[in-house]
Amino acid sequence: MITTASPPTRDYLSYSAVRTFQSCPLKYRFRYIDGLPEECVSSALVFGSAIHAAVEFYFSQQLAGEDQPDLDTLLDVHQQSWQDRSEQDVRFGKKETPDSLHDLADRMLRKFLESDLTQPEGRIIGVEEELRGELSPELPDLLGRIDLLLETDDAVIVQDFKTSRSAWTEHQAEDQSEQLLLYADLVRKLIPGKQLRLQFAVITKAKAPKVQLLEAAFDEHRLDRTKRVFESVWSAIQSGHFYPAPSPMQCPGCGYRSQCAAWQGDSDKKGASYGDIP
């Protein structure tokens, strides 16, 4: 049984934590309860985070009224973000190298600067805006970060940045909108009386990158269903039952492979008390 002297405690839920439990309850335990560091991280995750950091910097400068950062500046931000993760073992995909990913970042950020994304609709009122609030009396607070928050005369726009191997369809945007629905629910409590719009800004990881801006509907029925799903997941977490969920898609890149292989089940049923920790 894997234990830690001081397991992390949190009095909130995050969307990523819920999704982690849904994909693999044991991974949730390793990360959010035992507080174990991952042995490795995929290059796709590090690369996506670095692109995100560069785009975030661009809009932060715009919000502050500064000059538009040029490509070299954004590439420096990207590189710094990458170096910040250098202590971890980064697992590269086939034919990937640091140089090839740097070239890809150059193409993607160049395309971003040429796109309409750099002149968003409405007024920027938040970049990486942290929000926390109640979704349901049955749940801890939800804590989330909104990539870009915009305001027009009649609407508030909640925008999320994504990198993708291929272009998204409108159907994909709708399928992926649960997180934005929850965030928008928090936003309307702070800025009531305005229409809520959900957007995905997608930059493809390709030889010739493509930039997309896709809208998803703010659907009250789907929002309510998502809250019910969160309540069910939270109930499962509270029960303290954590087990591996083998997947040919998820396991190869998981940073907890050795811990998972060593796990022999919970011989000490007191482990159920872990469910008291979000």
C-alpha cells in the first residue's frame, strides 16, 4: 500500500481532477491523495502547456495595454515554459526532438499572430482568470481557470485555448464544452444579466498550422446533467475505492506506470478515509 506522511488536502474540486478519476481512479489517488510526483510526462503535454503560456502572455500584454509581443518574444516564453518542466523526464513521440518541436512552435505561433484571434471580440476582462464557486450543495466548490474572458455590450464570452493534431469540427466543440459550461455557470454569478457564449480557440500541430474559433452552445440541460455527473463522481471518490483502469490509449504515456505495477490493492481498509480529501 502506497502512503505518504502528509497527503495533500484540498477543499475544492477541479474539472481535471474529476476527469482524472473518470479515466482511472487509481491515478486520481496517486496524484490527488498520495501526492506522488509523476515519473515522466509526455512531450505533447509539455508542448501544449508551453504554447498555452505563449498565447496567455500575448493576451496578458494586451490586457495591460502593452505593445503586441512579436514572434521572438512568444518563442522565448514558450522556451521558458518548456525549461520549467525540464526536471521531469519528458517522453518524446516517434520522430520528435526538441528541435522539431521548437520548429513546430515557430509555425504555430507565427500562424496565431497572423490570425483574427489576436483581435478578440469584445473587451478583455480576464486572462487565466481564477474562479471559485458552488456548483451544487452536494459538492465542494469548483476551482477553475478561464483562459480568456471577454465582455461585449450584451454577452460574456468564455474562451478556451486548445492545441490539436487535426482541425476540430463543430461537433467536437460541442462534445468538449462541459468544462466551459461549468466555468460559465460561475461567471454568470459574478456578471449577471448577460448572454453567455462559449468559444474554443484551436491551433493545429501541423506542417501548415490552422487556427480555428469555434462556438459551443450554453445549454442549461447539459449543464444540469454535468453537475449530476460531478455529484456521482464525488460520491465515488468519497467511498474511497480506487482501482486501475487499463487503457491502451492512456497507460503508455502515464507517469505512474511503475507505481501502478507495484500496487497490490488496499489491504488496509482505513484507506477509505482518503475519500474525505477532494
